[in-house]
Amino acid sequence: MKLEILHFDFKNARADVSCFNGSEVNEYHAMVHVASPLLNYNEQVEAVVNAYGELLGQLPGAQAVFKRYFLSDAANQADAIIDNDVTDCAKSIIQQAPLDGTKVALWVYMMTGVQTGVTKSGLYTVTHGGYRHLWNGSACNLAANSEYQTRLLFNEYVMQLMEEGCTLKDNAVRTWLFVNDVDLNYGGVVRARNQVFFTQGLKHDTHFIASTGIGGRQQDPNVLCQMDNYAIKGIKEEQVHYLYAPSHLNRTSDYGVSFERGTRIDYGDRRHVFISGTASINNKGQVMYERDVVKQTRRMWENVETLLAEAGCTFDDVPLLIVYLRDTSDYAVVKALYEERFAGKPYVIVHAPVCRSGWLVEMECMAVKAVENEGIEAF
């Protein structure tokens, strides 16, 4: 079963949608773009929010389980999103400017046949069968520096998971860490994450968590790290496999950080693959093709493709791509490369410096593929 790609045009907006049709639960990833950068910000927000509402009418039974808004100026724009979007799901709002010249873009992940709600812990729950999918967005605090902020974020998340009968080690699948001034503050984020992971039993010889650590600013400039996260209650150890692609990539712990390159989750009827933020790197941990964004983009694709292959997937199984650029002047050439290879697939290219200054481009993605696994409960 291949993903179906749909395209919808709405007033002042368009939506590119990937559809995975399951026996009981369908999944949709939509990227909503504003049609014209000439619209003012209020008009752009209205276009995106209305497009999402109309999109639900095109996808019977679908409901949002996670949203991420990409903004060009969070300090002046985030309040309008909070005021206009009343969807009851986890929401992430981050300053990572869409590079098509618009002020806002929206990624929304939707499902059918699930029950949703908010738990006492503050996590959003998506339930079907024996699984509870726990989502959270825009977590932040105002501790003194990036290290303290990150430590508090993870400590709070550990407590939230405990309230749900989960642990960071056994249930957390994916995190996103958005770092204000990543060149300055990423080191503190790394130190805090390493420390928390070690205390929670996440080590080189056990496993880490798939993650993206990338430049991004919250509405409040004093927030130096914002976190989104995803965990699953009900999965068993044998359902989870970690991806390494040793021919192309090294272990992240080789250079002092702690995340998995990718994670595969097997259900009875489908496979989910979470690919962390991936750049132009080799299996020695070295940046490949410095100052050449074209060659870096192609090496990045090769790395992601190798991770997907280790999970039995290809780019055909990827519903949506998120692309991060350090230098906005690289947009035209990277856009042309993506249009040549991924024309029609939902994607967004945003301004977000990568955690190493030599990396000009990074991407992340998820894959979903139909499989039959006897003895494992369906999604």
C-alpha cells in the first residue's frame, strides 16, 4: 500500500496531504501553506486556520492529534495563533520562518477512529485499542540558562510520564528541542540532556530517543529551549528497534550527544519510522562538503535513505518532510532540488540554524508502511 497524495486549494491557502489508509485508523499529514506573501499577517492566519477547518470536511472522521505552526516572528505573531486556533490537541508554536516569503505555515497530523483528550499530567492522549499516544507541545520555562531550562523540561516530562504509568526509557519515542541562538545555547542543552538521560537509564549501551535539536525561538526571548515530545503507552520492548546506518553515520554518543538516528515502531498492521534531524555527516562524525549546500543536500538525502532502508522503507513511505536551512540565501537552490526529487510530496523549508555551524541544511521525517506482524496488536 502506497501513500496517497492529495492537494487542496482553499481561499488564500493550499494544503498538500499524505494519506495512509489502515483497516481501522487512517493517518494524514498535511502541510498548509499561505497562497501569497502579500497578505498581511492576520489574513495569513485566517487563511491557514480556515484551510484546516475546510480540510477536515475533505477527510471524513479525521481529527488533529498534533499541530506545529512555523512563524516568521513569534514575538508578534504567537498570540494570534493561540487566539484563533482552539483545536483540542497538542500544539507547537515556534519561530522558524517559512522561506517562501510567507509569515506562517502549518503541519498538522490527523487520525480517524481514535479518542482524544487531555490527561491530568497535561499531556494530550490519543487512544485506540491497547495504545495511548501521548503528545506535548511548546513546553518551556524561564530558568537561568539553557542547561537549567533543559534539565527542568526533562524533569517535568519524566514526572508527567510517571503520572501516566510510563518512563522516559520505556515509552518516550521522539523529542524536538528548539534552541534560541543554537550556536550559543546548544551546549547547555546537550549537557542537561546527557545528565538526565544517564539518570533515567538511557545510555550508549541501552538506547536514546530519536530527536531533533535545532534553532528556533519561542514568543518569549528569555525562553532558550522549547520542547515537544511524543511517547506511547502500551508498546512492548520487542516492538521498538533503533536505526544506525553504520555505513553512513556514527553513533551520536561518539561526539558527546545522546539521541538515536532513527527509531522503528512495529504494530500489527503498520510500521512507524521516526528519523531524527539528519545532516551531511559521515560515519566518522565529520561534516561532509563544507560550504556546498547542493552536495550537503544530496548527502543528507543519502543518509536518510539509508536509515529508512534499515527499517525496510523508502522515501515513498514518507508522508512529509521538514527541511531546515541555516542561510536563507540557500532557499532557491534547495527548493529546486526538492521540487526535482519530491515534487508533490508535502514539505516545508524553514529558516533554522543546525546545531553545528558547518551544516547548512538538515531534514527530518517520519515514515508509515503497511505490514503484517502476527502476535502484535494493530495500531
